[in-house]
Amino acid sequence: MLLSLILERFAKRAPISVMVRGALEYALAPDALNELFRDTAEQQREKTLLFSSVVDLMSLVVARVQPSINAAYQAVSDTLPVSITSIYNKINGTEPPVAAALVKHSATRLRPVIDAMAPGLEPWLPGYRVRVLDGNHLTSTERRLDVLRECSAGPLPGQALVVLEPDVMLATHMLPCEDAHAQERSMIPDVLALVEAGDCWVADRNFCTFALLNGVAMRQAFFAIRHHAKLRIISSGTLRRRGRTETGEVFEQKVTLEGEEGTRLEARRILVRLTTPTRDGDTELAVLTNVPASDASAVAIAKLYRKRWTLETMFFELTQMLDGELNTMGYPRAALLGFGIALVSYNLLSTTRSALRAAFGAEKVDEEVSSYYIANEARVMCEGLDVATDPKDWTSFQVMSAEGVAEELVKLARNVRLSAFKRHKRGPKKPVPKRTKHTDTPHVSTARLLTRAKGKVTP
């Protein structure tokens, strides 16, 4: 029997929690994490406190199982050979490349598992590996550090570029930056280091620089990036109508782009004349691409770019389901480590959803199942699993093959009662009425207002 008797009970009554934990054990086996730290860290050294223990503690806070690092430490202090001060020193000093390596490691481990589970998601652009790039500035923190005590402005602990591969819904890379005021474009050389032949990179206009577009093309890769007005077009062909999307009419033309040193690049410019202006008031949206028209029409490119919002939706989900941006982490390195662990947690949830798709069908799961309730189930049952099971109960997941993990997760998924994780679509927001009543008093009694609204007289 693969699972112990106790785990078999959880597998029948709370299969989601076992699925998430099983994926976690496979993706983040302690020995592999400690080796990752030894290979990546340059300044910190592995002494008494193992990196895997740090990840365990921060995961509890990010997943909202524990309210703080101190609370998480107190719960397991008898198993750790160091003080809480040492814990904070380790977290505050963890180098950003370590956090980046952690995200990449989780995606590398989980990708074969997702690939082994079918049916999967429909490819965004058949024949290409789509990569969506976007940046995220971490939220301002509390002013716990001495240098922040008298600071009136909101202290930002850093930022990160994130790469999402939507065909498997995994955050594959994080490019961390401790300086929150640094321009995202300054990290373009790091982005180009990730580009591989056959990729198709999708990004907003902030990344529309000749250096990035030309760098992608030189690596036999492709792009679909919104045109920034500052990128020079030295010649353009006739603008021709190509059809419609849900957002407006689509036109196309050939253009020639020029860099600062006179280097030129041929591309297609896809123009969407929007039915409804954007929140910034734009009535047109232009996307530059070097994907051949034989592989993707102008309408297909317009729809591809529109899907870029998937990554921003992911950032929103991280704030709703997880504490991915811990406002108590004033040190940039601590904040970036917390964000990296949140991305790893997102990858675990994506793997769980993939297993559900294999068991119940992709359309049903994507339309009806809420990631929020999946995360909540895993969070609620986390402590119960820790109390009821022994660490050795999970070793089978750590040594299993990717195909074996996929098979086990799909088997567990068939025990899930989907109605318990039903998504509830929110209707249109009601406009906020002007607050013109009771302006002459600091507070009112809600009970009295409700009574009057019912037409009753308050005694």
C-alpha cells in the first residue's frame, strides 16, 4: 500500500489536502532544498539551521497556517536547534538568487508531473512555448526597521519579474530585485538569459524596448509585446483590416523597427481599435510580433495578448489565497523570499488543479472549481495532517517518479467532491452611494437604522 492507513483516511475525507502535501513533498524534498541552498548561496553558509527548515517555517506563514514567523517558530521550537533570532537572521539575509532558484526548482520538478496528467490546458499558441512576463512591486511594509521609524512614505521592500508558462500554469522563474525604485527594464539582460528558441514572449508595453525584441529574435524566439510609443518605427506598410475580437476591430501592417545603434528589425504591428476605451483612456492598442502570419493570424495575436492578464490574475490570487507579500518583512531579502515561497505555493495549487482536470475534465474544473477553496482546504487540514501523520508517511512521494506522482494525484482527485469547491461568480459591482446622511454625528446604531428601514418605530 502506497499510503499509510491514516493517510488513506485523509485521502477519502480530505483528498485535496493530501494532494497538495504530496506535491509539496515531491517538489521540495528537504535534501534537495538544502543542496539547492549550498549550490546557490554565496555569502550565507549552512550551519546548524538548514534551509529546508526556513522554507517550512515561512511556508506556514505564507499559507496563513500561522500568523507570524514567531508563532510558527514557537509551534516547532523543540525540533529546531537555534533561537528565533537565528531564524530571523537567516531569513533577512537569504540572498535573492536563492529565492529565484527555489521557484525554478519547484517548476522544474512539477512540470513533468503536469505533463503526465491529461487532459491538460489548450496551448495558447500551438507550436510555441508561450511565456508571459510581468513585474510585481511588493506591497509596503510596516516600519519596524530603525531606518523606517520616521519615514512617512510607504516603505517598499523590493520587486520581482515573474515568468508564467500558461500551458502548464506554472510560475517558472522569478527575477528578484531588492531596489523597489529600479526600472523594470534594467532587468532585461536577465530576461534575455531565459529566452530559448521556439519561445513566444508576451508582455506589456513597459518591456517594449528594441534591446528585448531584437534579443528575443536573435535567439530564434518570438514575441507579442504591446507597442510603446518611444520605440521608433522607421517605415510601415498599409494598414489592413483582419477581423474582429471581443474587444474591437483588428488591423495589421508590416513595420521596421530601429534601435539606437541603427540596427533594424522587421515585425508585424497588430492594431486593435477598441470598442470600449481602457481604464487609461486608450482607444487603440497595438501589439508588435515577429510570429509568422502562417502560424498566427492578426486576430490570434490580439487574443493572445489579451490573455496576458492571466499573470496579473495570478498576482491577485496570491494576495487572496496566500500572504505572498508579508507586510511584516521589512528587509528586502526576507520579503523576496516570502514572495518566492508564495509562487512555489501557487505552483503546488496549479498541479492540484491539473490532477482535477485529469479526473473530471478541463472545462468542468476551469469553469466550476475555485482555487481559493482548494487553498483553504489545504490550509485548514495542514495541522491535522502534521499531528496525525509521521514524516516517514510522506517519503514515498519524495522518491516517486514524476509519472508515479501524477498517477497518485489523479487517483486522489477522483475522491474529491467538486461541489465543496464550487466557484461563485460575482455579479457587477453596485455603485457606492454618496454618504450624505448622519453627517453631524460620529457614529450611528446599526440596529436602529435597520428597525427604521422596516418601518418600525424605535422605542
